[in-house]
Amino acid sequence: MPLRYALSNGLTVVFEEQHAAKVAAFQVWVKAGSADERPDQAGLAHLHEHMLFKGTERRGPGEIARDVEAHGGEINAWTSFDQTVYHIVIASQFARMGLDILGDAVRHSAFDREELAREIEVVCEEIKRSQDTPSRRASRDLFATAYQVHPYRRPVIGTEESVRSFSREKVLEFYHRYYSPRNLVLSVVGDVREAELRGWVEEIFGGDWGRPFEGLAPRPSEPAATQRRLLLREDDVKEAHLHLSFGIPRADHPDVPALDVLAMLAGQGEASRLAVEVKRKLNLVNEIHASAYTPRDPGLFSASLTLPAANARRALEETTRALAELRAQPVSADELDTVKAILEAEAVYQRETVQGMARKMGYYQSAMGGLEAEERYYEAVARLTVEDVREVAERYLRFDRAVVTGLLPPGTDFSAAQAEELLDAVAHEAPTVRPDRKVRRPAKGAALRVVPSRSSTGEIVQETLPSGARIVVREEHGVPLFAMRAAFLGGLRYETPANNGLSTLLGRSLTRGTRTRDAEEVTQLVDAFAGSLGGLGGRNSVGMRGDFLSKHFEQAFRLFAECVTEPTFPEAEVARERRLLLQDILTREDKPSGLAFDLFNKTLYRSHPYRLHALGEHGPVEAMGPEALRAYHAAYMDPSQLTLSVVGDVKVEEVMALAREYFGKPRGGAKPAPVVPVDAPPEGPRQEKRVLARAQAHVVYGFMGMRLNDPRRHALEVLSMLLSGQGGRLFVELRDKRSMAYSVSSFTVEGLDPGYFAAYIGTSPEKVSDAVEAIQKELTRVCEERVPEVELARARLHLIGTNEIGLQRNASRAGLLALDTCYGMKLENFLHYSDNIAAVTADDVREVARQVIDFNRGVLAIVGP
């Protein structure tokens, strides 16, 4: 059970022991966010998030990140309207050091003037990046329209003008006011004993901080809306972004559980009302989602749509109509029961990671008045009736007070006046009274077992079936969940310019109907199993992933297996997925960093399929139909070509019995792998630029890299880590010291054929030349100089630690086991990754740098103004 206590200085500690993985999560929740700023402080809470890692009385700039990464940990932070949160996940053997770093940052930050000036430049680059993101611009319009007085109307990050106005004195004023023990919650979860934690916390966080808490500054109240608020404007976007929103109460209001359930019923998941009616049946939108956002002060219920501009009027009309039906008619009892089960299952999924549990506990204690609020919340959900849900819909989904905002591509024929007319029309029409939706429910399963996390891991069991299918199973009984992954060689690597996009369309269509179930039934069963299921199309493989509660094991396995072995690719479903994929292809320009990597791949590879875009191109995708998917499935997704992994709260013998039933015999249509042309490294430097009117330029600079089975790949990973991360050379030199970017990193991407090693930076257009020169300088250093042992150890331990942190989830372990087996790596990577990384020497790093980094064969791709 979670423990809660308070220090004598007022700091609250919440703690839960978990020993399933040798990691610990520490989070400090500051109960102040951007909504606690004065108008002249816009963005100040977020700037503190940056500055607390920029040095303390004991640690210089960059040392905090380096210390954490040197011990295999991860450190980061986020800022919201109501909180600022600092978090570390680290191997439990270094838990005390991680807690000391976090406490030092929160309690003793230096706020050096020169560091502040540099970090202000970094935040301004972050602001430019957000300006290049349509979803961020659309969200800003929504909040600026929905709130006229309340500070939620201002962006959390602030504006370039406001951020540049901050002085050290203004920063310290905010810090001393809010970073006081009585305004903080420390949340700890993981492989730590209570007695030792109490001692550490008292030593690091105890005593008088000299900052008495004077309370939160009062926030101006938002007047109750009395009419609609609308803002539709043209923007440089390829698809429309619309929000239909309504005011709702704050987080502690008794209506919030019903509003959360209403949002799930309305627009969360493929079986939700909006997804079925507006997306699937009418094909009006690319994505649609509903949410009940309930912060500390009154929030918003929103339906969010991305869609072809030509559909804007009709999509908004049908979305409004679907919400009107939820006001007028109760949902079915089965629908409500399914959503309740999903909400209850979320508590189980959160137990997979220590950081997920720490976040939940930190939220309830800091924002909801205590850990007990979680139990009260789930009890309230359990008591809800269909009439309760209808009543909150009627109470809050008031079309006469709706907020409608949107970004529209140039020339879109849709105005605020037209939106007003359709809202009036729908509000006054008699809602359609439909018969109860037919909802598929699973056969009665065992009761949900919520067990304490514990270490109970079995051996990895492998079996090759008579068909040739390879089955890999690992029992993990820490939480009542399991994950499945099916993998087949293929993906982008099997594509040509004539069928580019086939893997992605195939992956999206695998769950859209089988021999015995249509798409709607598949979707409803996945929800009923409180799980997730989806096809996958990657660079080197295609397949399927699934995550479910273990009480539904047999039924979920059968559904998964049927989607893998017997998809029917119905014409209407493939046409729908094709249309959505074509829209994703059209909107690639709204993601300029992705375009930079696309351009890099096209420039690096001349004949290999890796040069192609994972989503495909318009012409081939438009011509693709069910027959092409069926032919590919028959040729390259036969049981004889399958690798299946299952990890979690399962029994090996039950997995193997079902695997033999579904995958034990081949179908007989399998084909050998196609011949894939392999590129030689570039014969000379290559450079391409794509002009795009954006606030930032996006730069990728790199070289031909390694195969997955290349023994040098671990040295290349260490090299990339030396350059990457918050303590890496690129981050320190280009971001910390020179303030060139918010985002800068390096990547090594391996494949069954040679991948690439590259650096990326998003920066202001006038800084591009200096940024490329600085990247080349750092790459030259690793080729010419032997890496100091301390720096090498940091990189190795960071890779080892983050690998352990990442493998807490069943899905991560299942994915790694499936792909490594599929690619012929067997269990080497899973079982011996840490040993392989630990064995890398400074000479190995310099040698691999010299082999890979050849400026005479470098490739530079730039997307921007």
C-alpha cells in the first residue's frame, strides 16, 4: 500500500515499494504552473523547468544531466497550467544519488545570469518549434477563445516577447514564492526500502529552506459563458484542425467521473460514437477524439477533429449531432460497462512502470487533495448509471454556449457564420433516437486480479512448430497483463516505388475484418478486453501487436491470431484506410522535422528501399486495393514465416497449445524473400534542401551506418550516446553553450541492410551554417581524440540504464524478443545487451567513428525557409 507522510518543514512524501524491476522513480511536483503567473510573467513557470537543470551551488551547468546519465538514469521535467514536475528514473543501486540530484536542483538552483540568458534563447527556439506545429497552433486558438479572463488563455510556454523580458530577479521572485516545501510533493516508487528512503528524504529535503510559503496568488475567475465563442481562421495547413468545446467544472467536482466516461463513450477509441459515426460510417474525418480536460479550475469538454477541408461543415454538423444524441438518449448498459472496465483497467496498466505509478500518486496528492481521491474516483465510476451519463451530457454540452475554433487551409469555404447556423439547426432539430447499439461482450472471464508488483519471471521458452513458426514465451507475473507481438520479415525493405506504402496500408487493414468478424466487432472486442490491438508496418518487418488483461487471455489470443492468419481486407474497409493514408501523405508538410529525415533518406540511398517513405507516395497508394494486400499476406505472412512472442501473466503450456492450433500448419503460398538492392556508401558529399516557409530550419547530417548483426553496432551506439542526451556533446555545445536549438541529437538506425548514423538539429534559419559547422567539429573530435574514460562510462551506463527502464513494460520485452528472433539475432540482444555495451572501449569508439564518419561521403538535408 502507498505510504504518505510529511516532513516538519511541510513537504509531503508519497511512496510505494515495487521490486519487480531494479529501478526507482523520483518526482517533485510543484503546485504552481503557468496559470499562477502574472500577465508580465507569461512563460516563467516553464523557464524554471529549464533553469533547474542548469546548475546549483554544488553542480555546475551540465553536471546534473551528466551525473544522472552517468548512472544509467533519465531526467526531465514538464510544465502545465497547474503544476511543474521534475522527474528522475534511475537504477535502484544509484537511488540515493538520483534523489540527491533532484533535491539539489529543486532546493539550490543557482540561476546564473549567463546561463539564464542562454536558456532564454533555447526557449525562444522551442517557441518557434511550436509555431511550426499545426496542432499546437490550433490548441492555442482554442484556449485563447474559450478563456477570456482566466490565465488558461495564455500558452504555457509564453511568447518570445515575454520570455526575453525575464531578468534573474524576476525568476528568483517566482522561485522563492512557489518552490517552498509546503507547496511541494515528492512522489517515489520503486526498488527502495522505506527505512532508507525516510533517512535520505530528511537529509536532502528536510530542514528550513528559508522560503516560507505565502500561498498561491489568486487567479482571476472566468465568467460563465452566456453565448457561443467562435474563431475559424485560414492557416498554412494541409488539413483542417477543428475543436468543438464546452465549459465543464474543475477536477474535484463530483460530475468529473461521469464526464470522463462521457468523453470515452463519445470519442476515445475506434468503438466510440464519434469514431464510428463520423469517421468510419461517413468518412468525414482523418482523426476524431473527445476529451474531458479538468484542471484545477474549470476546464473543457472537447471534440477535436483533423479532416479534409472540404468536409469541415459536414463534419462539424455530424459531430454536433452525435453529441446531441448523447444528451437526448442514454447509452446502452453494455457500452457503459465496457467503458467502466477500460477505466478500471487503466489502474492495472499504470503498474507496469515505476514512473507511471509515481506520476499517478504525485497527481492525486498534489492536485486532488490526497491519494484517497483515486479510490473515491473509481468508486464513483462504478456507481454511474446510463442516466447519470446522459444527465451530465445534457448539463454541459450546451450548443448555445459552444466554443468552435479551427485552422483551415487557404480557400476553405467555411466561416464562423456558417458554423453558427449549423449549431442552431442541430440544436433545434429533434435528436435521432436510435436503437441500442449492439455491443460485443467477452464471455465471462475471471475476476480482475490486481496484485502487488513482484518479481516473478520465468525462463524464456522457445519452440519451432512443424510449420516453421517460431514461438517465444516468457512468464512475467508482476501485473495481470500480457503482451503479444507477431513479426514477419518484410516492411519497407520489400517495397518498390511501384507499391510504396503497401506495408503501412497492410498494417492498418489487418484488424479491419476477418473470416468470422467484421471491423466493428473486432474493435468492440478489443475494448471489451480492455486492451489494444493493431497491425505494424516497419522498415524491415510487418506484424501485429496486442496488449490485454490476462483474465481475457484465451479470447484475446484467438482474436489476435485470427487477425494475423485470416484477415479478409474488405473492399470498403481498405478504401477507408487508403483514404486516411492518402490524407496522412498530404499532411507530411505539417511535420517539417519528419520531412528533413525523409529528404535525408532519399539523398543517402539511391536504389535501396530505405530511400522510400514509410507512408508511401500518393500514386502507388491510390492505386492499391484489397488484392494487393491479399497477395502480400499470402506471400510473406504465412505461419512458416512467423515469429510470435508472448510476455506477461500467462502460462507457457496454454500459449503453446493455442499457438499450435493457429500457427502449426503452413498455408502453402509462401514466397522467398525478394532480392533487395544494396547501396554502396556515397561516392562524394551529397546535399539537398527543400524550401518550406516555417519558423525553424530542420537539419539532418549523417553517413551510411550499420547492419543489425554488425558487431560494431554497440560501439556506434555508444558513440551516438556520447553525442546525444542532455549530457552529450551536441546538447552541451549547441544547446547549452551556444543556444542554437531546443532540439539537437544524434541517431544510429540499423537495419537488415546498412542503416545510418546522423545528427539532427532544429534551429533558426540564420543559424544553419553555424550549426552544421558545430556538428562537424564535434564529429571531428570523436574521430581524432580518444574519449576520456569518465565520459565513456557515462555513455555506457546511460545506454544500459535506459534499456532497463524501457523494458519495464511487457510490450517492450515482447517487441524486442519477436524482432530479434525474426531478424536472426536470437536472444543475444535481449540477454546480453548490457554486457555488449559495457565491453565497448574508447578505442572501439574512435575506430568506429573513423569508419563511419567520412566527411567526403557525408549527406546533408535541410528543410526550411
